[in-house]
Amino acid sequence: MSNKVYVVGVGMTKFEKPGRREGWDYPAMTKEAGENALADAAIEYQKVEQAYVGYCYGESCSGHRAVYGLGLTGVPVFNVNSNCSTGSSALFLAAQAIRGGLADCTLALGFEKMQPGSLGTTYNDREQPMQRHLMAMAELRELAFPPAPWMFGAAGLEHNERYGSTPEHNVMIAEKNHRHSVNNPYAQFQEHYSVEDIKAAKMVYEPAQLTRPQCSPTSDGSAAAVLASERFVTEHDLADRAVEIIGQALVTDVPGTFETRSMRTLVGSEMSTEAARRVYDQAGIGPEDVQVIELHDCFAPNELITYEALGLCAEGEAHKLVEAGDTGYGGRWVVNPSGGLISKGHPLGATGLAQCAELTWQLRGAADKRQVAGARVALQHNIGLGGSAVVTAYRPA
């Protein structure tokens, strides 16, 4: 029987455009996020028994340097790199240590210091991790650059052609998320973009009518979570702030990723579907029991696709949720109250932990103007191509 796992402290920095804060290096980011999480948990770093630190762009052992600003305690520090799912992969590992009885208090921390512009590669003398995916995608849809918006834009086009959704639905999703971020002081963008603004913006992938406000930006920033066992929560009187992880799954690519010959599966929909299924089974809940969701909207079409992967609707009906207003305030779920990746920002290693922070605040009733009324169960979804999907469900202790 596995042990219960609780989030007892969360913290993050404001997400920023790369280079906007002069001299803001990752040790300063992670110190701020880590100290915020420890203060939220009302414990000292000396109580942490293991640390899992996620980042995509950095040298070996950058994770060690990231937590050394919190203290030199000799604890094991693990560096985690899993593309855009890095932060939630660190969260999964930190939770697994408690779930398996290996520790009573762990830290998951993520950060990124990014270069402006589209994502690039670091090493060009070896096969790229996404090469097999890209080759499979290029057989289905003409390759375009930059690759990331092409991949997700083309997945959205596939949904359009098969089920009758349109690029207009993606614009509506982006408008919703930008509207939500106006109330998030941690968001990179806090300006509302109207549907007209989004349509008129710079085109990024024309076949899908994917404009810049429908795409997540590169970002600098950090986020962290302190996790604890039931025994630790009791001994340190943390029940008032504890949020339980009631289900969690990390799923990597499955045979169907390449066998289905679908752009949507190649960008992770089948991984997400399987991870969500496992989480619902573990938690004994269904989508109808959830009130608030933070999901991986790296590009607006991926939010549309993910509605179906998470079981919010039947396959081919995601655009009907958009038309009905089912995924905003006043709808059946509030999806991405933080503004999501599109508007809050997307420092790869920090994204999953920022999602955790937002949902923890929501379940505590501490999300200020973003608060989702009656939030009792929350769902988190984070993917990284190449690849893994992490889904986590939470409820107050």
C-alpha cells in the first residue's frame, strides 16, 4: 500500500521575457521560488530529505547549484530533464519518493533561463530526440519552420478536417487564457487580447491561422513545491495548508504514437489519454468531479486536443465545449485560470510546478481574483514531446 502524498508549500517567481530582468540568473530565480515554497510550508530547508530539480537548458549539475542557495545540507539532489514536462516529472519523482516510503519531505523545483525566439537545439553532432517524431509527422503534413508551431498547428488542422472544428476555436481559447492572465501577478502577459487582436497578430503558421498570441512564449522563471508524507503533515501541524495528490501518472510514448499515423497522437494525445485514465482510476473520480484544470496549452490547438484526451468530451467534440463556454469561468470547468502557457509563460523546467502552485492556491481558496468558486478537485496536465505526459489530481487534505 502506498503512502499518501501532500503538497504543503508552493512558490514561484514572476515569469518574464528572457533577458528582461538584467542580471537575473537561475540561482537567483530558484532561491526566490524555493524560499517562497519553504515559507509557504513554514519549514526550513534542513527538513527536506531529497530534492528533484528540473531544467532543459543548462549544464550538468545546474540542479545542484539551483538549490545550494537554499542551503548546503548534503541531501541527494537529482537533475531532471524531460522537455516541456520537466517540472511535472520532477514533481512526480519527488512524490514517488514519499509514496514509496523513502522520504517524508521532498522538494521539487524547476527553472529555465531561455534564449529569445523559437526553441533550438544545443548539440548538432548526434540524432535529435524528436527526429523520429518529426520524420513521422513530415509524412503526414508538409514540414514548416519553426517546427513546434508547425507540429501543434498541424495537429489542430487534423482535428479541423476530421471533426469540423475551425481555427476560430483556437482563437477563442487563446482569448480566454489571455483574459484569465490579467488577474495573475506571476504571468508574463497581463494584457487582454481580443479575438480581433489575436487574428490580426503576426502569423506563425499560416495553414492553421496560428498567430503569435496563440503560441506560448519563451520565458525566464522558476517554481517549486514542498511535498510531505501524512506523518510529516501531522508532526508539523500542516493540515490547514496541505493539498493531497490523489492520483498521478507519468506515461511515455506508446506503440500507437507511431502506428496510428495521426498528428494528434504524435504530439502526445495518446500519452495524455492514458495518463488521465490512470489518474481517474487511482483517484476514483471522473472528469465530472473536477472543477479546475491547468493543462498544457503550449499552442492553442493543443488545449483543444487535450479536452478530449482528458475525457472532458467525446472524441471530435472539443470545439463544442469552446462554443458553449464550458472551459471558462461560469462553465463546467475553469481551464487555465492562471492564463496557461500561452499567457502566463513557459519556462520549460518551471511550467509543471507553476501549474501545481496555481492549483494548490485554488484548492486553498487563495487564488484571489482568479479563484474558482467551489474548487474541490483539481487536475493538472503537462506534456513534453519526445516524450512524456504527466497528469496529477489534487484535493484539499
